[in-house]
Amino acid sequence: MEKMTDLIGWASTIILLLTVSSQVLQQWRSKSSAGVSHWLFTGQLAASTGFVVYSAAQGDWVFVVSNVLMLLTALTGQYLYLHNRHRGEDGKEAASPAGAHNIAKKDGRPRA
């Protein structure tokens, strides 16, 4: 019975990791965090940390490994979220608007 319970736990871990990892992969490929709440990964970081501690205290190594992997996924997702937000959604540096590299004319407008 214990083997069946562990098998269910590992299968569930794989499904969960594939689901969350697909969101992280989508952010990485698109270089955009559009539609992603920063609370998604913040909450996941907090929950996964708590579940790692709880699972270790319970001696449940299926969930220790699962939650460590979820914690790593959340860290990666949070990094990509912050990185993409800093870059701006269009892929350009947020601090460098178009035309900022042009030297301004005396009237303050950028050169064409």
C-alpha cells in the first residue's frame, strides 16, 4: 500500500511541476510577464518553504523533494517576473525609452 501511495505522490509532483514550469517557460520564451501576478511566485515561495519544513518534520521525503523542486521553480519564476518587468514588456530596457540615445536639440526635442 505504501508503494501505491508514494507512486500517487510522485505522479502528482510531476503533474504539478509540469504545470507550473510551463508558466515559467512561457515567461522565459516571451520575455514578458504580462498577465502574471507577482503574488503567484511570492505566494508559492512562502508556501513551498513552509511545506519543505513541514514535510521534513513529518519525514515525508516525496513531499520534501516535491516542495524543494517547487521552491526552485518559484525562485526561477520570480526572477523572470522581476527581470521581465525591469526590461519592460516590449523587451527594451525600461529606463531607456526609444530615442533616448539621440542628442537633444537646443529646444529640448530629440534629433530625428
